Amino acid sequence: LRVHTSNYRVVGFTEEVALKAKALEAAREARRVAEIAVRDKALEADRCNLDVRSLEGDLRNIEEKLGDVKSNKEYQILTDRIKELRQAINGKETEALAAMEEIDRLRQEMQARQAVVAEQEKLVEGLKREVEAEAAEIRRQGQEFKTRREAILAKNLTAHKVSLEVYESAYKRGRGEGMAEIGMIPA
């Protein structure tokens, strides 16, 4: 009965381990999603920074040309282009800053998800240890039961052999064979 009850506990533990393992996998997947989001935002920030450098290079080139201007119209075109480039640079810097802030937020989220993963891993490991301990207890109880059963069987078998010998002896005596064996009655 104890072994049977323990088997039910192990089955229950096994189901609980499976559920916790599923939750662990979901937490790992959520962490992977957060890692991908951080990587994507980092790429976006890098693209913005590259765009800023490119626009700054264009700005320097135009500012250098500004000294070689021969007419007001050319000067106006170049200053308008400089304003456009500065606005584009400011826009890209703002995008890069927003991306960096989003990266910080996503990294915090990823750390929180990592904490959940670590917690779930501990739960699963703890449950696995409990299942292993319960299974070891079941094996021990089974071995104990087997040893007791073998001792009882051996005792009963010995008692049965003695009873059988007594029965055979009485049977033989009843037929006179038992006395012949010990030489009391001529065969």
C-alpha cells in the first residue's frame, strides 16, 4: 500500500515537473524575444548613428563649399541645405537617443525575464530532486518488501517442507513402509 501510494505521488510530481518545465521553456522563450528586441534596437541605434555621421560629413562638405560661393542664390541654396542637414542630424540623433532608451528598457525587461528563468530552473531542479528522492524511497520500500516476502516465503516453505515430511512419515507408517525403512518390520 505504501509503495502504491508513493507511485501516485511520483506520478503527481512528474506531472508537476512537466508543468514547471513548460513554464520554464515559456520563460526562456520570453527572454529570447527580449534579447532579439534588444539586438534589433541596437541595430536601429547603430543605423541612426551611421546616418548621423554620414549627414555630418555632408554638412562639412557643404560648409566648406560655403566659402567658395559666388552668388547670393548659391549661398541661399547652401544655407538651406545646411539647415536641412542639421534638422536631419537632430532627427537622427533623437531617433538614436530614443532607441538607446528603449534598449535600456528592454535590457531591464530581459534581466527580469532572466530572473524568472532562474527561478523556474530552481523550481524544476527542486522538483526533480524530490521525484528522485521519492523514487529512491519507493525502490527502498520495494526492496524491503521483497526481502520481507522472501523471508516469509522461506519460513513458510521450511514449515511446509517439515509438514510434508511429517505427513509422508505418517502416511508411510500407516502403510507400514515407515517401519520397514528403519528395519523394525521385515520388508
